[in-house]
Amino acid sequence: MKRILASALVLVATAWLGAEKLATLPDLMKPTQLVVEKDYIYVGEFPSVYIYSRADGSLLKKFGKDGEGPREFYYFLILRVVDDRLLVNSMNKITFYTLTGEYIEEKRVNVQTGLNLMPLAGNRYVARGYTTEDNKQFVTVNLLDGEGKKIRELGRMPSGMRGDRMQVLHETVAYETDGERIFLMIGNQFEIDVFNVEGEKVFTISREYERTKFTEKHREMLLEEMRTNPQTKQYFDLFKERAVFPDYWPAISAIYPQGDFLYVMTYKRENDTYEVFVLKTDGTLVERKMVPFRFRTAMQPYPADVKNGRLYQLIENDDEEWELHAWPL
């Protein structure tokens, strides 16, 4: 047992080599979004957006309040930077700011087609949505125009509801863009469809992959997350009664395109490390490795971003201060 524990500690220590604490960011309580871009660090903590200096971590600006009126954010925040503009996606709208936080404009979007918007070249977006056909519910991924209106559907999967049962993590959706291309995974296999800005599928990246077994420990961790999370605990009893868990995790949990590379994170986890495939954007494997990835709770990771071959993550220290850390991928 001591030998096993020592090996695990060596693995974690080795993974954290090259890690660097960049700054302590003041005023944060429970951030959910992190974007590192140019000279700035953008943090979302509903309903506020914080802008910090990347040079010294000082707070440059804070804005945002809860509501459905102009310059207000409702229900959630998703941050993106495109063409020297900060995009804030919240329920029913996208709001644009300069990189320093000056308001530009906002546009309304349909929640059935415009959740979790990501910007593309040509004034377009890719977004998540939902639809119902023949009394069946589906999660969709859609291409939208500059006004947030649906151009075409790129893919769909059945929602988790099956009568009075709830299928949990049997399938999932992960997508990202590099501005010119859309990288989309729907289902549970290691398959990523690559689309151009017109929404035309160019090719598919596919790899044989042995998926991670979903264990009783995973089930208990997920249930505990539901029970203690303030946003979900009111649904815990219903969830526990109806949830049907898979035999294996889906293959892919997140996709991060960066230049000529594609960083694909799986659900394989060892201590405080997660498995990442480093691919060329044509699908060629460069490297497969375990990288540091810290979790706030058993199932919820700390906010993270990938930029220029580095993984950035906000981590709360023992003094309840939030620090920005980075390490090479």
C-alpha cells in the first residue's frame, strides 16, 4: 500500500512540474468562467464580469447585474473574446464590450437555438439548443447568423429523459471553434466532426479509445454533488429516484482548439490529473498524457482556459483567495 501511495504522489508531483502561480485575484467568491486573452484576464461570477491585468493581476474593471433589462445578465454567464471584443452570453441575449469593458451593443437570441454561443468568422456563431419532435426531446448544436438566428443544425442527440427515467452521462456534447472551424463531438465515442463556417462537414477525427468504466464510486460522487450544490439540491430526491447511470463514461469531456493543435480532454482521471490528447487539427496524434486539473468539488472543476499551449486555471487556496495558475500542455 505504501508503495502504491508513493507512486501516486510521484505521478502528481511529476504532473505539476512546470506549474506556475501567476497572480492572486482579489474580490472573487465563486467564479465559474475564465478567459485569458492578450493583456487581460476575464472572470465570470454571475452576475458580474471581472477584468484583471494579465501583467500584475490588478482589478481593472467590474460590471454586470442580475436582470433581463439592457446591460443586465440573466441566469448564467459565458465569456468569449473575438475580434477585439468581449462577448457575454447570458439567457436570451449576447452583449458586446470592448476588451477594457466598455459597452458596445447587445442582441436578443432564441434560447431554443442560442445557448452557449461561440463566435465564428463571418459574423456567425455556433450554439447549443433543444427541440422536440414526435414527442421526443433532443439537444441540438446549431449554426447561427450575426443576429442569432438559426441557419442550420449541425447535429443532435436525444435528451436524457426517457419517460420517467433520466439517462445520465450516457451521451454528451462538446464543441469549440477556432474562429474558422467548428469542432463537434456528440455521443460517447472518440469522434469529432469538423465543420467550416458555412456549416459544411469537412472531415471527422476518429480514434479507437477504451472508455473509462463508470463505477459505484463515480455514482456516489455525482449524487453527492447534486445533493450539496445550491442550484441542484432541491431536485436531488427526484434525480436520485429517476437517474440511470452508464457502464462507461463518454470518451470526450472538452475540446480546446489552439492554432494548429487540438487539445482533447477525456474523462480519464488519476488523482489531480486528467488525460489529454494533443492532436494536430487534421487528427494526427502528437501526444497523449496526463495533465494537472484541479477540482473544486468531487465532480466540478475549477474554471479553466487553454491559450498558446498552456492550461490556465483559477484555484482557491487555503486562505480562500483565488489564484491563477498555469502549466504547459
